Amino acid sequence: LTLLSQQFSQTESWFHRSAGLQSGSAPHSQLFPPAEGVMLPPESFKNRVVFITGGGTGLGRAMATVLSQLGAQCVIASRKLDVLQQTAEDICSRTGNKVHALQCDVRDPQAVSHCVDQMTSLTGLPDVIINNAAGNFICPSERLSPNAWKSITDIVLNGTAFVTLELGKRLIQDQRGASFLAITTIYAESGSGFVAPSASAKAGVEALYKSLAAEWGRYGHRFNIIQPGPIKTKGAFSRLDPTGKFEKGMIDRIPTGRLGTPAELANLAAYLSSDYASWISGAVMRFDGGEYVSMAGEFNDLRRVTPDQWKMMEAMIRSTKGS
Ligand SMILES: CCCCC/C=C\C/C=C\C/C=C\C=C\C(=O)SCCNC(=O)CCNC(=O)[C@H](O)C(C)(C)COP(=O)(O)OP(=O)(O)OC[C@H]1O[C@@H](n2cnc3c(N)ncnc32)[C@H](O)[C@@H]1OP(=O)(O)O
Ligand SMILES: NC(=O)C1=CN([C@@H]2O[C@H](COP(=O)(O)OP(=O)(O)OC[C@H]3O[C@@H](n4cnc5c(N)ncnc54)[C@H](OP(=O)(O)O)[C@@H]3O)[C@@H](O)[C@H]2O)C=CC1
């Protein structure tokens, strides 16, 4: 079984195989195929403990899978214990490495402290912490109740802060270094209508991580941020594009012509959390197929202009004399 798991971890995983060309992708996305397989050398995370919030589903599950394939002992934590246990079992049966499931509502600092106590008994303190848990839904801001605002900002900003502070303090006490990674979003930088609580909270997370990168380097702690663009997960798309009507428009504005894949995100997260990235701290890595700059550039809609239309426009411009 161990041999089989090792062979498996060195080749490709179940979810990598499913990461082919997605329906709705532009033809030129063939030029940007999502790479299959695990990027880092096998056993890059051997003897390492990785703690991932929201690790039972979507991108958290993908990151746990890759890190487990690379030899890590993973601890995944969120509210739904049954979901976590199923994921832990699935990953462990495929990689042969232990995955622990712990119930934890990150909004509750006491629950976070209890979860860290449990993890300490199971695995000891982690070497890698990935703050991935989040809540979000689209809603016009004038329809938001105070509790709607609070439900998102409590998970995203307070939850990340409670987890980071609890683990940070204990690691400092034990004189242990660690890599902290936060998963934010491209609109943490720009802000975005219709997801104002998420945008505000994610921007807060980025400020927290940049602050701690400066403050806690002296304790051996690195802090980095990944800002993903759209990656199809049930959690995100069911709450942000419930009718499925916006997906095509979204793909049209991504220069690489497709959505990201969980496997691609997981490889980047593994790299940033690994020793290969030990000089990277305070970094914000945009991971969006070019969507952010594509939405920002004033003239980017000119992509729709045909060669004939360019000929005509150039003639008009050249014929202009004076101002
Ligand atoms: C142009 C179109 C673009 C399409 C985009 C498509 C794809 C995505 C592209 C990019 C994505 C970028 C960023 C993504 C960021 C993410 O974070 S995605 C991850 C999303 N995953 C989750 O949200 C998982 C966890 N979520 C939840 O558990 C719940 O959704 C919730 C966050 C609501 C928390 O659950 P719970 O604590 O049980 O809360 P309640 O149900 O009790 O609700 C609390 C209050 O919030 C109000 N509320 C709930 N839903 C809505 C809603 N849809 N609209 C308005 N208000 C809502 C609820 O009424 C409660 O308030 P009151 O007590 O009633 O006042
Ligand atoms: N998919 C995308 O396109 C993008 C995603 N992101 C970010 O990626 C991350 C993962 O999102 P994704 O995988 O798509 O969506 P999911 O909904 O699958 O992931 C969110 C996870 O957070 C957990 N969670 C929610 N509330 C709490 C809580 N109070 N305490 C502990 N855990 C909680 C959920 O588990 P449970 O319900 O068991 O608590 C769930 O596993 C998020 O940070 C999201 O903001 C950013 C940009 C784009």
C-alpha cells in the first residue's frame, strides 16, 4: 500500500486528471493548458504538519490533497465535521498520509483555541498554516442586514485573525518558525460592488498579513497572500453566480480564456508554503489568468476591433490635422 501511495504521489492525482479543458473556455485557452500533476519534488513536506481552514471542500480540499501527496500530515478544520471526515478519508486513502479532521468555527476564538489544543495533541503545532475558510454571497449593499455584514466579516477577517494570532502566539512561545498563507481575492485590491463585506474583509486580511510579515519575521514566520481569480467550486459559484449566467462573460474577460483550476492553485500554495520559498514573505501573488489587468485597462475593449476596422480607424486618425 505504501509503495502504491508513493507511486501515486509521484505521478498524478484524481483531481488533476479531472482538470481538463472546461466547457465554455475560449479556443485560445488551449495555449494555456492547466499543468497536470504535482509540481514540487516528492516528500517536500515530509515530517511537516499543515493546518488548513476550510480544508473539507473546494480549494482547501485541493490544497490538502497536494500537500498530503507531498508527504505532509494535514489537519483540516471547519464547521461541518462529516464533510471534513469524508475528505480526510478520501485523501488519506489516496496518498497514504494521515489527514485529521477537526471541527472549528473560526468566528469563535474559544473554538479556535480548543481546535489548536486538539491539533497539538494529535500532531504538535503546524509548520504551515493556510487561512482559506471564507463566506460570501452576492447582494446589493442596500439589502445587507447588520448580521449579513457580520456573518461574512466574522468568518473572513476575524476568523483569519483568531487562527493566526492563536497559532502565532503558541509558535512564538515554542520558538518555532512557520509559513502562513492567506487566500484572498483579486477584488481585495480594487473593492467590488455586490460583495462589499467580502471585499472589505479580504482587504483587512491582506493588511494583517503584510503587517505580520514585517513584525514576526524575527520569530521565523513568513506571511504570504494568494489572490485567486475565478476557479469553479460549488461553494463559490453557487453563491456568486447562482443562475450560471455570468460565467461566460467572466471567461471572455480573462486573457488566458479559461477559469483557473483547483490543482493550479494548490501547486502555487504548496510552493509558497515550502522551503523553496523561504525568502518570500509579505508577497501578494495575483493568480487570475490576467483577469485583473484586463478589467482595469481603459482601452482593453479594443480587443473586439477587427483588422478592417483598425484600417479604417488608423486612416481617420492619420487624416486628423491639428487639435
Ligand atoms: C459578474 C458575475 C460574477 C460571477 C462570479 C462567479 C464566480 C466567482 C468568481 C470569483 C470569486 C471571488 C471570490 C470568492 C470569494 C469567496 O469567498 S467564495 C467562497 C464562498 N463559500 C461560502 O460562502 C461557504 C460558507 N458560506 C456559508 O456558510 C453561508 O453562505 C453564510 C456566509 C451566509 C454563512 O452561513 P450562516 O452563518 O449559517 O449564516 P446565515 O444563513 O444565518 O445568515 C447570516 C445573515 O446573512 C444573511 N444572508 C445570508 N445569505 C444572504 C444572501 N444571499 N443575501 C442577503 N443576505 C443573506 C442572513 O439573512 C442573515 O442575516 P439576518 O440574521 O437575516 O439579518
Ligand atoms: N473559487 C473561487 O473562484 C475563489 C475563491 N476564493 C477564496 O478561496 C477560498 C476557498 O473558497 P472555495 O473553495 O471556492 O469555496 P468553499 O465554499 O468550498 O470553501 C469555503 C470553506 O470555508 C469553510 N468555512 C466557512 N465558514 C466557516 C467558519 N465559520 N469556520 C470554519 N470554516 C468555515 C467552509 O466549510 P464549512 O461549511 O464546513 O464550515 C468551506 O470549506 C476562500 O477563501 C475564498 O474566498 C477567492 C477567489 C476566487
